Amino acid sequence: MSPVLRTDDYQVELAEEIVDAHVHSLQGQLTSFSSNDEQAMKGWFKGKLTFAPPVRDFANDGFLLQGGRLEVVEGRSVAVVVYSHQENLVSVFFWRTREQHASPRLGSRQGYKWIDWRKGKIEFCAVSDAPTADLEQLQRLFTE
């Protein structure tokens, strides 16, 4: 299933807010908790959110876990896990949703690309200046 370009205004506005949060983190605090340990990251998020974000370590696939932080997007707290991949940083935003699954959708803003998808009542949105193919690879890793 290949990603589709998203056109609905609400989702575009949401993605724009997420891209802005990613850019802001690059200018200041990339992570609040720095760790490449998946279990330590899960422990850090515990109690800070109403759900357990699916923190995963993809170092064997070239996505090195750097840490995490909390962001406020549309007035709600969301988890952000940061990966480095080659020369790029990727922020993956997670939050609860009512919908089970949705195919990946792509977009771009200010030279940054984003891909979002839903799986198991969690919405994901990965943002980076990495090539689109790298974001698609990360999305596939999360859905395997």
C-alpha cells in the first residue's frame, strides 16, 4: 500500500503544527530525556501520558534512538521520540486516536517532509529533512 498525498485541511494544519514543533526542537531542546535504551525511554514516558507510546529501537536498520520529549499539539500532550538516520534527525510524534488504522500519507512544509499513519489506536507522524524514502522506511518499521 503506497502513501497518498493528504489534502484534507484539518490534517494539513495538524501536520504543519507538528513540523513547526520539530523545527523548534532543532533550534533548542531536541530531547528532554536522552537515551538509546528502549526500556528506559518507555519508563521515562510512563505516568507522563495517558497511554504508553510504542518506543522502538531500530538501530539495526540505521535509525538510532536519541531520546524523547513531550510536546503540546492541538492542546494535548503527545510523545515525541527522536532518531538519527545518516545525517538527519527524525522526530516521531505519537498520540491516541479512536481510529484503528490508516494508510500512510505524505506532505511537506518549509523543506521538511512528514508522513503520518495510524495503527492500533495510535496516530504517528514522522518529520525530518531526510529523503521521503527514509521516512517511508521508518513508517514500515513501526508497522511490521
